[in-house]
Amino acid sequence: MNCFSFDIETIPDVEFGRRMWDLADLSDEDVASAMIFRQLQATGSEFLPLHQHRIVAIAVALRSGESFRVWSLGDEDSDEAELVRRFFDGVDRYTPDLISWNGSGFDLPVLNYRALKHSIQAPRYWEKGDSDREFRYNNYLSRFHWRHIDLMDVLAGFQPRGRASLEQMSALLGFPGKLGMSGDKVWDRYREGGLREIRDYCETDVLNTWLIFLRFELLRGNLDQIGLEHEYGLVRSALTAMGEPHLKEFLAAWPVS
């Protein structure tokens, strides 16, 4: 098993908003408010188009060999370009199976736009069989291939009306869930200087996604119950050893079955 579970957190790309709508004299907060208001008027939703998001955190969980670990890419001083570059460098290095929740609908398109903005190369990610024949019928880009598994999409049978939120699916399966934080609070926390909290939250989303994936592996017969408990044990041991407060909170909210 060689897998990346991943998640991103984003804020409004106020640099784009200033350039696009000639808002140079406004503060970041006012530019973001203008962007959100325009979107609300146009669609009835405050959720910005994907190309208007800027990435402030990327978390990954790597299962490789007999090890498991979770971390946030870069550090709190890393700019967006470094975060995006590190993500695609990881894909180039490990050629992992990618595991996400709504990665096809949000995370990967945003990563694509931001990589394009920062002139970042990602040849392994974009491989479709021209250089490696193994990617012809199993690559990261095709919706129905398995090199990237968007669990939200797959479990819903690729039907929008069947989709569930990560928070509710975590609750259904007895996993910790959001622990008081959510994506709609990221912009406010970022403005308040809470990037560390955002990075921690991103890591717990990755962990919830990974635990759901393990249950999915049981569902499709790639793990039996003994194997599932072994994988759970790897996660618990790794989080205990790391000793970070948000990971201790996650463990405390994840009862041993």
C-alpha cells in the first residue's frame, strides 16, 4: 500500500480580485467581501469559483511500507507556490494512489489552477500513458480510474444527489469528524492569524478521509477485519508518537471499537 490521503484549505485570492475588478484601493477584507458579494448576486451562493481560491494549507497522510504519518506541507512561512510544488513533487516521488473527499470537484482543480499560476511542473500527475504505458488505463485524471479515488464521488455512485459531507460520513462511521472547525471558518481564522489552527484542521480532515478509505478497503475486499484493525493500529500509534495537541484530541474523539 502506497497512498496519499490529501486535503487543501483555501481563502479568497484577493490579488486576483484586485486585478480583475480594479479594486486596488481596498483592503484584503473588502476585496474578499466584494468577490463574495458578486458571486452571491450571480449564483445565490457565496462559494467562490475554484479559480478564485488561494491555497494556504495542504495536508497529506502517507501510508508506505509499514509506516503511516500525517503532516502539513511546508511551514507557516511557506508561500502558496512552495505548498503546491511540494504536493506535486510528492506525486512525482512516490507515484501514490491519491485518496480524497471531493478531490475531483474541488481540491485537484484548485491545485491545477494554482500550479498553472506559479509555473509548476507536474509530469507524473498529468501522465496518461505516453511515457508510461501503465498510466494508459489507470491515471490520476480519468474519473473512473483508481489512481485517484475521490471517496465522496465513488461512494455516491458518481451521482450528485447521493453525495454526503465528510463531517456527516465521519459521524456515520464513528470517526472524530470536524472537532469544532470547518472550511467556512478558514478565511476568518486566517485574518485573525490562525494559520496554525487551519493547518491542524486540515490534518484532521485528512485523517477522517483516510479512516473512511480504510473502511472502503474492507467494503471492496482489499482488507479483512484483521487487516483493518492493523491499519487502525498504525494510525493510532503514529498519532500517539507525534503527540501534537490536535492529534491527541482526534484520538480522544475516536473510540476504540
